[in-house]
Amino acid sequence: MVTHMQTPPIAYCPGSFDPITNGHLDIISRASRVFGTVIVAVAESAQKEFLFALEERVELCRTVCAHLPNVEVQSFSGLLVEAASQAGASVIIKGLRQALDLSHEGPMTYMNRSLRPEIETVFMLSSPECTYISSSLIKWVCSMGGEIEAQVPAAVAQRLRERLGKA
């Protein structure tokens, strides 16, 4: 019997992470149990206005993912599938909170497959307690003085309150 040593796959987990939430962490930590390396890929996008600069989003992701030894954080620009390829990833991880997310992610998956058929997209359903969490909603609730500690890590809640003047 011949056995082959196979390199554990690298998974690319992209997002804007403005800011990273417990929903993101749910997907990242579960992916880290399945894949050899998970690269949290923080998107630099000229099409979107962010509350936090790219460097801040990367730093917050590094802070809250520090307990996951096989998780790396980096930024990327340009086409997602090209950045994943350059990072050596064979899988793109996408979290789905609800069916509506699939209607947005499906066409992007097909386009990515046409560009880089060797990279597979894997969808992970959010844990039930995370299905309502979104960065936009968290920012709005925080801006109105609401409690966000159950939806984001403590470091993120503190940074949000400082940024939005609610500290």
C-alpha cells in the first residue's frame, strides 16, 4: 500500500470585515478545524466606504483571530479569485446567513469558477445564533448607543464605541 503525504488545503476567507463580527468568527473558527490554513482576506475596495481603514480592519482581524494558530490575516485588492490563487488557496470559504446570501454569492461563484476552475468555493451556513449579525447592523446599533457586546468581540466593541463617539 502506497500512502501519499498530502498538504492540507489552504482556504481563503474573504470579506470587508468592517468590522469583524462574531458571525465572521463563527465561520473562520469552524473553517480552521477543517482546513490546514485559513487566510482571512480583508478586502480593499474602492467601491465601498468603510468606517475603518484597511490597516485597522486587518489589525482587528489579527487581534480577534490570534487564538486560532492556523489562521493568517492579510489584505487583498483586485479579483478575489486571483488573490486566492496567488496565496496558494484551493478553496474560497463563504459564509451564508440566509437564503438571500446565496442569490448574491451564486453568480460570483460561477464567475470565479470560470476564471480559476481549480479553486472551489465552499459555503458554510452560519450558526443559528449568528444569522442576524451583520457589520452594517452592528454599526447602526452602536451609533444609536445600543449594546453590541453579544455580537462582536470585546476589542471590536471598544473600537466601535471610540470611533462612533459612544465610549
